[in-house]
Amino acid sequence: MCLLRLSALGDATHVVPLVRTLRRAWPGVALTWVIGKGEYRLLEGLEGVEFAVYDKKTGLAGMRALRREFGSRRFDALLQMQVAARANLLSAFVPATRRIGYDRTRSKDLHGLFINERIPDRPGIHVLDAIGSFCEPLGLEQKQVTWDLPVPDDAREWAREQWPDDSVPTLLISPCSSHALRNWRSDRYAAVADHAAARGWRIVLCGGRSELERDTTDAIIATMQTPVLDLVGKDTLKQLPALLERADLVMTPDSGPMHIANAMGTKVLGLHAASNPERSGPYSDRRYCVDRYDDAARKYLGKPASTLKWGTKIERDGVMDLVTVEDGIAAFERFVVSRG
């Protein structure tokens, strides 16, 4: 069986429970996952899965190379779990008898031309549940959601070395999404972080090596009144899950680290206005999310969120300004109360 989901980090994380479902039902099934480079670095070592890495920079030549890699193999089924044009074209290079894709509602970029079966159309469900439903045409049902991400011991050891294993609770802030219009203002992160620090919490910042993430982090640190532990650009994708696992609470916009933290069992203070947390928020627990999606729908689209097509994103300039400092502090305090 071949699974095709190239990106992004959060969505790749959502595929892992489907892998677990397939392997519980058929322990001997041979699974090949066509995946992106960064996502592979996160999930390398996932047991029972052969990875075929595709670098989008290689274009059509890379697609042909993937086809040569498969050789004479023909898959019983392809689960085509990405509707972007590049992924649709890439799927044509995967030889498979059954080609299972999304329902017509969620199809785009000629997705229907590359598949011969569709998953059920169920509007109003989380992205993870939509991905999980790819097992249904195969006669299965995803009744259990299990991640168990492949985190090596040395990654956990590195995470343990970053701050003491003491009684001080830790708020880890991952401030940037790859979608810039989902990102919050640095001074607002700083205000919530200072509030948490005043309550006796340790503040840790993490993120990647991009200029945006470095600049955002520097702005947060410059605005804060209290010291922080700056780990931005210092971890690898294998160390990131271990780092998120050590935190008591992770504050982040709709981003890959949000979903990785959730998969590692850490609670998430999610910041939502550009996207709907019921569709793309932390899967296991959204009690500590800030939800201004309906406010965004009314302001930018002139209608309530309940009337929008499921999955509509409102990535407009200034949309995240609808999330206030008071919203962030209130969500933080909800978590404090819940942990006793």
C-alpha cells in the first residue's frame, strides 16, 4: 500500500494515526509513504513504513526518479491524501490499482482525474479525522488515535539538558507558522509570557532557522520584562518533539509545532483567527485555544463562521490582531486552573 502526503509537518503528523490503524488491522502490510524532505526528517524511523522522499525542488525529474525507484512494483492501493496540484501530478507516477482520494467537496486542482475512489464526504470534522477516513474504503474504521512519534533517546537527552528537571512549570512559545498571516504580534507574545513569568513559570522560546523566526524571537525578547531561554534555531526536527514533550504548555498559532506538541501529549494554547480550531486546532484538547475565527469571518467576509464552507481560511492582513493579550492570558489561566 502507498500513502502520499508530502507536507506539511502538522498534516504529516495527522497521518501517523492512520499508519497505526492500518498496521493494527494488517500487521504484515507493506506500507510505503511518499513524503517531503522536512517531514521525513521528523518521522524517519517510524516502524513498519518505507519512506520514498520527494523533494519538490526536483520537479518533474524527481517524479520520474520516484517512478524508477518503484521499479516493477504495483501497489494494491494508493491513498492520495493531498489535493495540491504538485501532489496530484506526482500521484500519477505511483503505479496502483486502487487510487483513493478525497470526496468531491474537498477536491481541487484536478484531484478527481488522478483517483478512482473517494473517501466519504463528512463536512465539519477535524483534518486528522478526514485523513483517518482514508481507511474506510478498505473496510476499516479508525476508532483509536495513536501517534507514538519516533523520538530517539538522544533527542530526549538533548531536551532534558536544556532546562532543569525541577518544579518550575514551563511555557514554551513557538511563535511562527509557515503561513505568516497566522502569526501573532511579538509584543502580545511578550505580554502573555511576562504574565506567566510573574506567576512563577519558566519561559522558553523555540522555532526554526528562518529570518522571520529569528526576528520575531528577538522582538519578543526585547519587549519582555523577564528573562527567557532562547532555543530558536538550536534544535533539529528530531529534537523538536522531545522539546515540546518537556513543556507543560505550548503557545503557538496554527502551525506544525501545535500538532507535534499535541501528538506528544502536551497541552496547547492555540491562537486562532485565520483558521478554525475545530478543523485544524490541537486534536486532543482545544480547551486552551483562543478562538476568534467567527469574529474574523464577520469582519472580513461579512458572515458568521457557521455559514462558511468547512475549511475556509481567513488569512488576511491584520486578522490575528483580533486575538488580544487578554485572550491569551485568559487561556493561560484556564490551563493553570485545570492543573490545580
